[in-house]
Amino acid sequence: MESIGAIKKHLDYMSHEIVEIKKLIVGLESDKQKSNRAWDDLMSVSDQISEKWTEVSAADEITSQREKTW
């Protein structure tokens, strides 16, 4: 039978591992929130730009930027 000290050491190790796993999960949640916020901000700005765009179509603009004129 294992000694009380060995069991305590094993439980301490397992507790430490659980805390580390919890930190990883919390980090993933906050990264997901940041990603969602960044996407929402991008979509908002995209809508604002689209409202103000009065020149050539977006497709024509992209095509002209990709054409090599040199």
C-alpha cells in the first residue's frame, strides 16, 4: 500500500495539472471572444465602407489593382 505522503504528492500533482488545464480552457475562451469581436468590428467597418463606395465596382477595382501595367 502506498504511503500517505506518496498519495498526497500524487494528489498535489493532479491538482496542479487541473489548474493548468483550466488556464488553457479560459485562454481558449478569451481567444474566441477576441476573434468574434474582431470579426464583428471588421463586418461593421465593411458595411461603412460599402455605404460610402461610389466609384467603380469592387470587382473592377480589384481587377485594376491586380493588372500589371509595367
